[in-house]
Amino acid sequence: MEFVKYTLEGTSWNTPLLGIVDDLQVCVQGTLCPFYLSAKNKADVEGRKTSFIDMLCCPAEYFTRQQIRKRLDKGFAPGIDMVQVFLCYPCVLCQHTRELKIHRDLAQSSYVPTTLEMGG
């Protein structure tokens, strides 16, 4: 039987959870309009545009985090994700936005990072 190892940081995120001020535009959006940023993240991870309805029906960030983990191959850490979303929602919200932006930028460039560069 193989056990999954969890760490306090989660699994291989490229941006730190408490790096909320690393991108001031994202920080301001997450602070002043968290419903917009949450809806945008959910739409981004699903590969579609954000709609007004997305903002009215603010998605649960825990489930968005699980989708991001799966899409970006970040491992599975439901307990840590639950605690982080519950205790530091704005930090999690902004981390999602930064992660999705990094991977979108990488996909648009011709550069392919190695496993070591991706934190693996």
C-alpha cells in the first residue's frame, strides 16, 4: 500500500500562498472584488470565458482548487486545501490567479520547463 505524502505548503505550487502582494493587480482584485476573481479562476480552469452569471453564483474556491490541482498535476491534498481556503481565502484566491497566469503564459510561449524547474 502506498501512502500520499502531504506537506504544509501543499504540493508543488509555483507561487507561495502568502505571496499575495507579489502581483498587486491580483491583490487589489482579490481584496476589492473577490467574487469576480473567483468566477474568473473557475472559468479559466474550465477553459471558458467568464460570464456575469459566474459572478452572481460565486463558485466554491475549495472545488476550484481541486480542479487546478488536477489540471496542473499538483497532487491531491484535500485536508490542507480545506484548511487553507477556510483560514486564508484571499491568499488562496490570489494564488490560484497567479498559478493560472503562469501556466497560461507558459502555454503561449515555446519554452517548456523541466520537472525540476516546475518544482517536481
